[in-house]
Amino acid sequence: MNWVREFYSTTGAWWAKADARITDRDLRRVRLIGEHGPGTGRVLELGSGYGATAVAAARAGYDVTAIEISDRAEHTAGLAHDLTPGALRVHRADFYDVELDQRFDIVCYWNGFGVGSDADQRRLLERIGSLWLEPGGVALIDIFNPFVWAGWDGDEDHHLPDPAAGYDYELRQRISFDPITCTATDTWWEPTTPERTFRQSLRCYSPADLGLLLDGTGLSLAGIVAGENADPAALRDEYEYLAILRRS
């Protein structure tokens, strides 16, 4: 997983001007925390990126701890300028190694689970279940959906600059999908330097496969949310779904 820090730092620099801000997506995530967990309490966010969702959760009254390995974390302080001191703590760290001195009512991992091998995912889930989550707590984890990513295999896109929207870079993107390992590879590069590519590798899990992965982690799958609702039929169209996990 040596690519993780460089990929998210580089792409974070490309997109920060547009994406390092609180949007409706972040507010929806906070609503999901309230719907599936307590209305107040301690939240741990893994892979917090620019910190927009973490800041939105802190503004909603949660006590938030965020962990981010890449340079995207440098943008969080600017978003959090209006927060009460102590409402949000950010650790610039690898969540496989970080040591935390408390447990949490909610653990969130938005739009990132699937980095590494099955063993890596299971090790992270074990940390959530045994080290971080309070009894009766809930973990909300976005899972990449293999049914949609498989349909994108071979797709290439040309993203033109849109300075008015904050996107200053011309970029190319190619997606491939390995049906044997259910792994998507998402590759990006600037057309002026096509030899210098940046790629992320994302293990995708159907709900049934996720249930098998959870075995022995101390967590169980309590439900899923695909799109705007809990209708499993939405799995035909959504590239990720939210898994609601509870300590078993």
C-alpha cells in the first residue's frame, strides 16, 4: 500500500480548490450518523481527506477525531476555523498504526474502504471492533460496489480544466477491473507527462462478500444504504453503498 500517501496527496493538490469545502454530501453523511447512531457523542473518522465531513460533524455537536495520512489533512484547519477548541482533533497518521486513548460511539470511513488486501481490510475491521468502538456503537463504512465498477472496465475519460469550478488541471483517467479479485484500478495522469501515472487499487465487495470478510472481526452487518435509500435494487446503479456495522 505504498502508493496511498502519494496518490491522495497528488490528487488532493489537483482538486483541493474545488473539493476542500463542506458540501451537501458532507451534510448528508452527518444526517446518516444521526439516523444510525446517537445524536451526540464521540466520532472517529478514518481517512478524513480534506476534513470537510469531520468539520460538518463537529459543527453538528459531535466530538470528532479524524485520521488522514495524506497532505489533504493540511486543509482541515482552514475549514475548522470557527469550531470550539477541542471539538475536532486531527491525527496525520496511518490508521493501521495510530494509537488512540479512547473509544467512540461512531466510527466512519467514507469513500475509501478497500485499499489493500482482504487481510488488510480484516485487520482494520478488527481494530474498529476491538479497539475503537464502544459497546452498542456503530460503524458506517462506504463499500465499493463490484457490480458497477465491473461495468466501467476499460473506460477512459478526458477531464478538461474548469477554473471557474476550481479544477485547474487537465487530466486523463482510465479504469480497469479484475473480475477474479474484484479489484478496480483507477489510474490518473496529466497529458503533458503521460509516463507519470498515479493509481489507486480498490477491492470491491458485494454485501455477501462483506459478510464473509466480517467473520471474526467482532462486527456484523446490520444493513446497507444504497443511494438515497435502503433499497437493495439501487446496487445496480450505485458505485458504492454504505454498510452499517455493529459490534457482534
